[in-house]
Amino acid sequence: MDEQYTFPFDTCEKVNHTSHVAQPFSTVVNFITCLVIGVFLLQAKSWGSFVVLMNFLLFELFHMYSHTQHIPGSIQINVLHTLAYAVNFSILYLFSTVTKLSLSKWFIVALAIIIAADIYALIHLSIVYYLATQSLFLLSTFFYFYSSLPKMIQSIVFPLMGAIGLIIVLFINEKENCRRMLEYNSDFPYHTIIEIAGLLFFYLLCSRLYRL
């Protein structure tokens, strides 16, 4: 593993530098995720749900591209982080529109604190931390609107928490144990396990949000 940060090539899948698709296994899972999102996008019931799913698709398309080649510097992670904000704010807008519930000043303050922590994590810490802050933004939105949301949305909150928890645990494992795992079997694409968990995450969201 290179000491220089080269997202996503410091993930736990061997990189083929001679190919146009450097990490093919992760790229294939991302492609399947894009197809799943696209199917639900075409069935979106409102402009708000269409925008949310379109942001999902843009995020995952760029994520997929990032596993094909690395752009020098931090461009890729910054673009993905910006798209994650687009996802979170579009869900916030969708829920606010559907429930007609205005944001309390305390919720706004809480989101501001989460965003400040997220920016600090992006600048100074590893991906596990700003993945956690973005997830906290998402879950805070779900729980703030929870009692006013349709039951079909309420029903995925705890499975969603489980999916997020699984992804974070897998990222921690990858960060701590990747070198040992690759020494054991350098050809196995361990990072695709995280990508499959991400597919589950997007399926849970898309299969419900497209109906709003």
C-alpha cells in the first residue's frame, strides 16, 4: 500500500496499472449499483424523489469512474464528498416537502455542528471519520422527520442503520487489516465486500424514496 493518498487505489483491491479499468471488481459492483439506482430513478413519483435518486446516480457514477483511474491530488475525494452533500441536502429537502415540517433552530444547529465536524474530518482525518459524519447527517434527517414520514420510509430506518454500521466496520477492517489480507491472498478483491454493502445501502434507500 502506497503511503501517498491515492483514492481509491489505497482500497483493498489490487490495482492493474496497465489497464483502463484499474480495479475491475469494484467497478463492476459499482456499475450494478448504478443500474439499480437507474431503474428506480425512471420510476420516481415526484420531482423531489427524482432529484434525490439523480444525486445517488451521479455519486455512484463518479465513484465507479474513480475505480478505473486515479486523478492526481485530492480531486476525486473532494468531488465525491461534494456529491454526498448533494445527496444529504436533497433528502432533507424531500422530507421537508413531503411532511410539510419546518426545521427547528435546534436541528439546524445540530446539522451545523455535524457539518463542521465533517469538514474537519475531511481535512485532517481518514475516510472512516467523514463517512461517519455524513452518515450522521443522513440518520439525523431520518430521525428528525421520522414521526411524520410514511410507514414505508419508517420501516427502513433501522435496516439503514445496520447497513451504515456494516459499511463503517468494513472500512475500519480494511484500514487496519488490508496489508495482512493482501499478504494472505493478493488477488482477492476485498474492497468489493464494502461495495456490495453499499449496493444494499442504495437499494434500501432507492426502493422506498422513489415512491415519495
